[in-house]
Amino acid sequence: MKPAFRDRLVLPVLLPIGIMLVIVAVLYGLSRILLSITPTAATVTALVVAIGVVAAASFAAASKQVRISTLAAMVGGVAGVAMLAGGIALAVVAGEGEEGEEERPVVALAAANIAFEPASLTAPAGEPFTLQFHNQDAGTPHDVDIFDNPELSGTPVFDGEVVTGVRQVGYAVDSLAAGPYAFRCSIHPEMTGELEAVEGEGGGGEGGGEGGGEGGVGPGAVTVVAQGTAFDTSTIELPPSAPTTITFDNRDAGVPHNIAIYTDDTLSDELFEGEIVTGPVTVDYAVPAIDPGSYYFLCVVHPTMNGSVEVAAGGGQAGGTGAPEPTGPS
């Protein structure tokens, strides 16, 4: 490189621009890492990087002559320290998350047409649970606040974040003592409901059915599969006026589903609600006797997963292992 070109262009113009671009890239990458980890881990990572910067700058300052290679080595060293510290922090945090992760019971609640569905819930007492909240009102904000009194007065024992529909969120609710509670939407105070914390309760709407029922409950056992956030059948056929068993196979890993049966799609009269289970898992639902007629079923966590229940003589078949008419989003 000619001395004149280096002195007139490289050193006064290109070198500062190049250094600035490298600094911006390192800072951006480091900021993404710091925002992805816990505050404590972010603080430790930032201190390690700062020490690396000071050490590299001290080394460069101690040199009798600062060359381009010296600056490049300093920048590379700082970037290496930043990436190494960030990578270690991410690995540690990820490991802690896997070790501390516990499967929580799931209680499902939806908001539709400025009303909660259902308006009465049961939740497990004495243990944390997830309140799976589905805001179905497009463009409308809702939240869930839980109070320990029916007057909804005082400070809520749980204050959920406001979410604008259509959107789902899993609220992490701390353990509640056994007893009655009430909940409401802070944006629309007329939206209220009741919650009962019960010892040994698996969660769900009032009158929920039991998962893992005894084998051989009633005639006409059927199988329904949930996979890809869709049921494998749009019609469930059950025998009339006799208890039966629905074998529910949730194949969606890490996703909660269930089966609930109503008189119609208004969801005003619930006939059965199975326990919400997180896949992959298979459970047996003990369904009580239902009179002949046409009914409606859905997953309360994902209401777009729905179909019809036909109760007639000779009933007792579902889609089984095939998927001719899957329900739910495509």
C-alpha cells in the first residue's frame, strides 16, 4: 500500500468507519444476548465484556506503535470475549430453565363477545397452575384479575397482563388456598366469573369430566385424536342413554387439549368437559349418558377445534386413526 494512499484515505477515513461498524455489530449482538437472559446473568456478562474491553485497550495502549493489526486484534478479542461470555450465560440459563421446568395443571378460559366462557372455573388448590386465556374478541383488550372475595374488592391475588384479541396467553398463577374466588376483566368490569380452588382438582370448567376413567365404562368406546391443533374427526357418534368412554389421544407435544360436549355451539349448556391434558398423552374420558340428538364438541383451549356429536342407536364411532375431515386451523 502506498504511504500517500494510506495516510490520506485509509487511516483518516476508512479505518474509523470500519472500526465503528465492527463496534456497532458487536454491541448489537451483545444486546440481543443480554435481553435474552435473566438480569443477574446479563449483569455478569456485561461486566466480563467490560473487563475484556479494558484489558484489550490496555494492551493496545502499552504498545509503542499502534498498527492496524493491533487494532484488529483488540476488536477481535473484545468480540470474542463478548460472544464467549454471552454463550456461557445462555447455556447456563437454558440449563436452569430445563431443570426448574415443572408441568403445571392447565385451566382454560376464553373471552368472547365481551363475556367470559365459561363463567365458572375450578382450579387446583395448593399448587401453581396455568390459566390458558384465549381472547377471541378481535381488536379488543381483555385481561383476568383474580380476587379472594366475591365483591372483587381490594388487591387481586393475581393480575394478568392485558392482551388484545385475537390472541392466547398462558398466565402463570401462583398457588391458591382452597376456597372460592372471583375474577373479572379490568378493562370491562362487567365481565366477571367465579373460581373454586379445590384440593386435588385437575382444572377446568365447572362440571368437568374426569380423565383416566376406569376401563370398560359403558358400551361403544370411541377414539379421538388431536394432532396439528386439529381433531382427526368432525363427528363423534355415541350410543344413546348409556355411559360410554372416549379415548382421547393428544399427539401435540407440549400443547394442552381436551374434549368438551355442549348442547349447541352457543356453549350455554355443558354436558361434559374432559380434563385438559398436555401431549403427548392418552386418557380415557368417562362420558355420562346423553339423550339421543345432535350436540356440539370442542377443545376449550382451542375453540377452533370443534365438531358435532351424534347420539343415536348404533353410535359409538369416531374418526379413529384416519383424518378424513380434520377440524381446527389449517
